[in-house]
Amino acid sequence: TAALGQVLAADILADIDSPPFAKSLRDGYAVRAADCTGSCAVLQVIEEVAAGALPTKPVGPGQAARIFTGAPLPEGADAVVMQEHATADSGAVRVIDPGVKPGQWV
């Protein structure tokens, strides 16, 4: 309680990222941005990656992984599409976000 209301005299910077991996900042789908350049890409969902779990498969061309906030991005994926911008249907997902860019929600 002695520090309550006090201000530091210098900035504090971390010397490592924590956690030390690229992670999803939203619930949705880990994708390759290059696969989502059209207005309605349809991708095969290859696995689900929960927070606290590790991906087991790389995301290849035409593929996506269902991913949850805080989960590590699978190899090959470079963006996350929020679940609100996708429609799942029997092993596939239709991405309705035409502006997917590398690094999005990562």
C-alpha cells in the first residue's frame, strides 16, 4: 500500500515477450491472409486450438484452424479472422472479411 498513488521515475520494459509466441487476440480462425483475398473464401478447418493447448498441424493453402483467444498461432498461419466474420459449415469455414491482412488479431 506504500506505493499507492506513486509514479515511477523511469519506464519499465520487459526484455522478453510473455508468452513467447504469436497468439490469437480473438476467438476465430487462424488463416493465411493470402487465402482470404476474395470477398468470400472457403477454407478447410483442420483442427481446433484452445487457449492453453498447442497446435498440432500447420495451416497450409486453403486451410484454417479454429482458434481461441490466447492460443498459439499454428505454423503457416499469419492472421486471425474473428468468428463474427466467418461462418462454419461441416468441416469448412466461409470467411466474410475481405480485408484480411498478415498480423491481423495476432
